[in-house]
Amino acid sequence: MLASLRTASRPLVRRAWLARSVQTTSDSTRLTSDIPESHSEPFKLTLHENAFHGFKTEVPSQEVDVTKELLLDMYHKMSAMRRMEMAADQLYKAKMIRGFCHLAIGQEAISVGLESAITFEDLVITAYRCHPYAVMRGGTIKGVIAELLGREDGMSHGKGGSMHIFTPRFFGGNGIVGAQVPIGAGIALAQKYLGSKKATFTLYGDGAANQGQVFEAFNMAKLHNLPCVFVCENNKYGMGTSAERSSANTQYYTRGDYIPGIQVNGMDIIAVHQACKHAREWVLNDKGPLLLEFVTYRYGGHSMSDPGTTYRTREEIQQMRSTQDPIRGLQKYLEEWGVATEDTLKDLDKQARDEVNEAVEVAKASPEPTAKDLFTDIYYENTSPPFMRGRSREEIHWY
């Protein structure tokens, strides 16, 4: 019996190696041109040769044009997003935030890198690890923290919580595992129907990758040649389960069947930026859908109720923090290339810390929703019926 179990476990080890075959160090990009004096003048970088792996398609160019302004903006935003998530962690532990709360500490390169490569007119939808995307897509740190606290100043007026935050260019924050993927395909279908040149980025995790509706969305997107970029954030663990224990094929970028795929180093923000820029151009050139897999890592548990150490070792987490952190990787680039001094980056860190601290205090001071707010935001503005029934037939709210 034990021998058969050992035999059955061997393919899992092989699949684990395949899932990690893409380069995931955060500081392997090389400077390949002189640094200009101007903050807005572009210069060239070269990504690691294994920053991308392709499936039924060529990979993006390893030559990347960036500016000092872009790199410093990336650093500030990643620092601010981490500070925001750390503040949420502290507020949750102080029991000021209740319910579900999924943090993206360690995965900042994906949200910030994606936003740096697209336009504000493009559309994004994701699952419940959504706080940085909400800020990047037109929200505010105060709006996110207030929403987590259940306050009126929250982006959903305190009624959505951690998993349900939206902006006109961000469709959530969705609580049902994988359910946002067919919605994202539908958003892309609407853009094609309307003839608008907008890319739709539909994000999901490795844990949701086995949901049937994900594959149904793939089929419909390819059938109708939709301008949809499906993005798998593979942080290597679902809810307490490693990818190798849940997925027969852990190379998620190959699972789109007829949809080409690209696996990307999700710990290097420059690789993320280049991949998202390539994906946007792909779908807007009417090439149909594309699948991106970002190989990344979350430092905390799946949610605040998960210690995150029962299915992986503390040593593994510490090694990732110390050797492959996306913020520290970009910091190393900026200092080594002469883009910024250590003092300049410390100032940016301080700005991010002060910004988050101020947002937290303002959010705490925001009032809680009142009973009448139960009847608002049910229907789209100016489309509500004359009245709404409450908890019983006798309880009626008139608009």
C-alpha cells in the first residue's frame, strides 16, 4: 500500500518542477543602454531569457523600453499597496475588520505592473484578492480601507466589504471562486459588440483554474474571438492546497486549448509590464483571446483566517521574502542603475507610509451606514421601482 502511494506521488514532483520552470527572481533584468538625465526619456532593459515561456505563440520581446519616471512610479505604488495591505492586516487583527479578507502581500508586481501597461479605458475584473486593483483602477486607499471597515466612505459605501469593491473601470472584487471569468468574457463581448477598442483583463487564481466555468469562458472567448486577456495569478497555493495537489496540469498558461498562452515571471514588475503591454496589443489587433500566467507568491495565508504555515514551511516563506521580493528587486535595480539613491527611495517609502496612515485615520472617522442605506444601491441609478419591500410585507421603503 505504501509503495503504491509513493508511486502515485511521483508525478506530483515532476509537475511541481514544471510549474516553477519560469524564472521567478525579482532582480534578473539587465540594463542595456545608458541612463538619460531626463526622467521622461526612455532607455533599454533586457529581461532574463526565461522571463517568459510561450504556448502556441511567440513570447514578448525581452527588450523593454522604460523611463525613470515609470520605474519610480512603480516603486511608489508597490510600496503604497503593500503598506495598505499591511494596515488591513493590523486592523483585522484588532477586530476592526470582520468577515472575509484576502491580502495580496507579495503579489504587488502584478496589479501595479498591469496598470502601468494599459490605459484607463481598458477594463479589469478579478476575484476576492482585489484591494490593489481597486486603487489602481480609479479608487483610493481611503476608499478601500473604509470599505473594509464597513464605513460610508467606503468604495461600496460600506456594504460590499473586502470582496466587493468596484469602479467604472473595475468590475470587482467577486466572492464566488471562478465566477468572474465568464463575466470577464461577457465584458469583452460587450466591447466587441460596441466596436470599442478596449482590452478586458480577466484575472483568477490557480485555485479557480479548475472550475468548469473557466473552461466554458475560454471556449466562448475563442469561438467569438473576443478581446479578452485571461490572467492566472499562480501564487502556488489555493486555500490550503498546493497547485500540485489540486491540478493535473500546473502549467496554467497551456490550459486554454486553442487559446495561446504565456507564462510570466510575476515577481519582476518589468516582466509583468512587458507581458501586459504585449497582451493588450494582441487582443486589440483582433488576434482573439490570450492567456497569461503570472508565477508569483503570497506571503500570508489564503485569507486572514489561514495562518499559511500548515501546508508550507516558514523557511519557504522566508526564503521568498528575502530572495524574490518584487519591491526589493525593483529597489535593487533603481540603486544599481543610478536611477535613484537610497535616500530618494526612503523618501518614497515615507510618502507611501504617510499616505496609508492618513487614509486609515480618515477611514476610521467615517460614519457607519444607517438603516435607510439598506435600500440604496440595489438598482442602477434612476432605474429603481417606486418602492422596495423589506424584511416583511409590512416593511416598505418608498423611493
